[in-house]
Amino acid sequence: MPASSTILVVEDDAIVRMLIADVLEELEFKVLEAADGEQALKMVERNDQMIDLMMTDMGLPGMSGKDLATQVRVLRPALPILFASGYAESIEVPPGMQVIAKPFSIDQLRDKVKSMLA
């Protein structure tokens, strides 16, 4: 896993998004932030930043996290996608996508992200 991996964090709650970004930056990842699915999709479409993993909340306003993942996979079929959800046990995800249950610890986030980027 390259130390300079870039993670796109998609979360509508600004405080949660900031906390996740801070943790990932402490772990030496480069972080891009989006407040909703539309903004995230534009960032992936532009592709001016190489995104190595997208972490998205399931319950986004407008476009859901699952809808976002479906659209992102059209553009970047191999992009690893990590869903964050308070209802992780009830979510089925396609190959190359994983779920982390909210609330999660820093160690859980680090381990999940590193395993997905490995």
C-alpha cells in the first residue's frame, strides 16, 4: 500500500467528515472530501486527482451511497469502495466493496482501509 494513497471521503455531516479526514491524514493518507454524492461523482469524473479508495456514508441526501457507488463503478470499475453505516449487518455489497459499522474505532478504520488498499 503506497503511503501516498488518496481516499475520497463522502459524508454529509461536516463534523463526522472532518473527523474521518483527520484520522486518515494522521495515518498518512491524502484525503479528498465531498459533502454529497453529486460532489463526489464530479470529483471522480474529473479524475484530476488519482483516487485509490472511496469511503462513503450510506445515508447521503439526494443520491444514496449505494447509488453513488453504482455510478462510480461505471467510471472506475476497480475502485475499492468502503461503505460506512450504522446498519452494516443488513447491507449486502458487491465484490470490491466492503462495509464498516458506525461507530468505528480509529484502529478499525485503519485496518479496514489498509486491507482494502493492499
